[in-house]
Amino acid sequence: MPLLLLLVSLLPASAAPSYRACRVGDRLMVYDPRVELGIGMHAMPDEHIRLVGDLGIRFVRHTMYWAQVENTTSPGAYDEAALAHWDDLVRRCDEAGVVLEVVVHQNAPGCSFATRQESYQRFASFVADMAARYRSVRYWELFNEMDSGFTDLFGANDGVPMLERGMMYAEMLKLAYPAIKEANPEAYVLTGGMTDTDEFPRGIYAGGGGEYFDIMNVHTYGVPVVWAFVDRGMRVRQTMQAAGDGDKPLWNTEFGIDAGNLVGAWGYPHDQGEEDGPALDRMMLEQWRECLEAAETYGLYQKVMPYQFHAGNERDDHKDIASVLRLPEGHTVDDYGFGILRRDGKTPRPVYDWLRERDFNREIRRQPATAVTVEFWSWDQRAPVGYERNRWRPNYLRLPDVLVDSAYPTTVELVAQG
């Protein structure tokens, strides 16, 4: 589809239908297409959970490190301290109304590219065990930027072409997806946030992985930040449409830019006649505003989760950058990552105050769920379970009174008619 027509198909979010529906295997998934702001978080002390809640944000992306929980070469032998940490974290999030999206990544000991087939099965068993243990966690993201790093299980460190990496990732999905669904049928599977938005997602579909994830997921780093935010997502959406998967949700679980990369892209703020500290805060706020406005305008993503609630500078050359920046007394470059708190983890940056005033999720809070009549094309003559079907055109079904919740999709099982 040409980019212009794709944009038209997505514009504007305010005029979007009250639901979208897509087929995932033998199920129909119905979801709320409104854009919702979440956020990524590293540590999650109670005070940070409270500060996030004050912004009207309920979706939080948090990492479970496979190697910390399953920290030996013995499959299924889990570290009791790590499990106790997660037991406490999930309990506190449940009590606070946080919707956790858990990203599982790293290699467990003994897992490598050389043993990838066994490692895929071991990973599938691990995430299934976690999905069964933490049933209130219904969103599971499988690996993080696995196309380019953080794990070698898909060839990122072995010179494997990007398309083939995606195909290898599909092999893992075919094992992990049914294992998670069996462990918790109410769980949903996200692809890991990918940085390559061309060949890797094509590889997932080429490898037959299209029926083994519920939500496509991207990371859109680049400058200008808003250009990468829109363009990279559009390219993935085009790939999804070409594979007949265009109605499936697309999330963006990392985007942003820290002080070092701002400086690297546009020069030092003081060279432009500004004080560095206020200028870096202003530029960061502009990136947040532009991306959230684009999210609303295009309706490209269902959930957006900037990186990150509390994050320092990410550049490896931060010492060199710090030596030329003229920051306020007592501040370092780590006060100017893409996080919305200073490095002390307590002091809000200007963007935090703007987000609280902006209240991006207010409409979703006002109407978190609604009952709709769902119409969809059942090309294989499958019938819905639990709903009175009303066939109104050849191969089309109309399902009345389907509850669409903004937090979780509604799944309708489809069965062959006898």
C-alpha cells in the first residue's frame, strides 16, 4: 500500500472505530484501538509506582532477566530469591492497578546460538512457567531487540542476514506461543521490540510466525525522534498488511533520546546561545510532545511506552560530553537522559509536570470499556463460541454485545461448523 493511502487509512485516531478485530489462528481478537500512553520502568519501588499513577499511566513495561531467574545450566531450576522478588513485584503492581507488560530476555546459562534449537525449547518452557505462576501478568514480550543484540539466539552476533534472523525468531515463537497459551489462555504474546523495521519483521512472516504472536512491537530510535517514531512504525505496518496481518495491534515500547544523542545530533546547546540544562529539558519535552501528538494524529500504535521513567544518559562517550556541557551546579549528564526524573529518582523534570497537566489517558479512564457489535469476515466458515452469530453477508458474521476493554483484548474462539 502506498504510504499516502496508509496514512489515510490510519487518520485520524479520533474518528477510528470503537474496536478493531483480527484473526490469530483459530481465534478472533477484538481490541480497543485508542492510543494509550504507558512507560518503561527499570526499578519499581512503591514511590515510583505512585508517581507513575499520578500521571494517569497504568501500563508499565518491565524486564525479567531470564539469566537471573534460571541462573544455572539446569532447565527448570529457578532461583528462589529471584522468584520472591517477582512475587512481591507482581503483588504490589496488582494492588496499585498497574498493568504489567513483562519483557523476558538474555540467555540462560548454557544457551547459545550453537544450541539454539534446545535453547528455544528451554525458553518456551521458562516463559510458560512464568505465565502460569504470574497469571495476573497477561502481556509477555519475548526478548528485547533480539534482531540486533541482547541475545545471540537468532544470529545477531554470528553474521546471520537480518531476514534469516527473523525466520529463526519465528522458530522460537512456534514453541513459546502455544506453551504460554496453554499455561494461561488469557495471556497475550508480543514480539520483542525490534530495531530493524524491514527485513526482520519480513523474516518473521516468511518463517511462518504470523499466527504465533498477538501484538507486533517495535522500537523507533533515530533523529528527529518524531520522524523515526512515525516512519519506522509505518514500514512495519506495511509489512504486516502485505502479510494479511494489518489489523493486528502494533505497539511501540521504546522511543526517545538522551542528552548525549541530542548533543551528537544537533550540537551543544550552549553553542546556540542557551544554557545547557534548561535547553536539554526543553528539547526533551519537545520530543515527548511531538511523538504523543503524532500518536494521536495517525493512530498508528495502540500502546506507546517511551524509554524510560528513570533513565540516565546512554552514550558510551558521556564523559567527553559531560566535559563540554555547562550544566547547573550539582547536575550531571545522567540528569538528562530520556527519563522524566532526575538521576536521584525523586526530582521530576519539566516533562513530568507537562505529562501530569496533559493527562494523555483521560479519555480511556473516562470510558475504559464498551459493548460493541463486531462484524468480521470468516473466510473459512468458522463459527464463534459463546456468541449468537448473525450472518449478514456471505462469509461475514455479526456478533452483538462484545465487551471491548481498553486494558485487554477480548478473545472469541472460532470453531469449524459441524
